[in-house]
Amino acid sequence: MDFYDWTGQKMSFVLASELTSSITKGGLFGFGKKKATGGPGLLMGLMPAKKETSGEGFAFESLWKHEISHISTALAWSNKLGVLAVGNDSGQIQFIKPSSDNFLKFELLGEVKAYSDRIEALVIDEDKKLTYSISNDRKFKVCSIDKKAVVVGTAL
């Protein structure tokens, strides 16, 4: 599960996924192991609840949900670009732009099939509008957010 806060806005993002089958079938870093099957990932846009929780933690209201058809394994957020990047078990990266005008809406900007296996880590370079990622297939790739394409790929 990953969590990011939208600095300057009263909104947060949570990525949740069913990972129990992934852990039991070879671990999160099980190179050469069979791919796990499991439920889809879920990306949620949340805001603080209007009602207080009387000291029992934080309460949130769900503004929107985006189901992802594969186990989601990585989330990156760029406050400057206002873009989320979601990596999943199939090697795809989805680019999502939450609306700053209407928190109930978001736009799926596109996706790129970057790998043949699970994405392990994902980072956004805000200045260059790129993502840097590494996968379970032992490759490092750089993708353009604007072009929705791999621009550099290297086997490790």
C-alpha cells in the first residue's frame, strides 16, 4: 500500500492491492518464480472527513476510485505536475491526473507497457517529466510522461 498527500490541497491518494497471493507464491522479490494471481489494484482519492473521529485516528471520505486490472505494486506522485504514476504486476505504468478544480474527477492520461514482469519501484522526475522504474525482470527503464513511451531501457 502506498500513500501520498497532495501538498496545498486537502486531498490524499492511496494505492491498495491484494498482495497475499504474491507473498505466498515466491515473495515480493522472488526472481524467476511464477507470477502470482490475485485481485485488482485500487487507487483512491481521499479527503479528510467532515466528522471528527473522537481520538480514534483519522477519518477520510472517498472522492473517487480507480480499479486497476492487475495487482498494483508501485505508486509515485508529482505535486508539481499533478500526476500519479501507478506500476503494476503486468509491467504497465498508468498515468493519472486528478482534477484540481473538481476533486470528484480524475483523468486517465494513458499507459505504457514498460516491462514483462512486476514493477518493483517507481519515481517521477518532475523537472524532466519522466518516470524511473525497476522491474522484477531486472531492467531499469525511463518513461516519458508526455509521450507515454519508454525512452531508455537497460538490463541489469
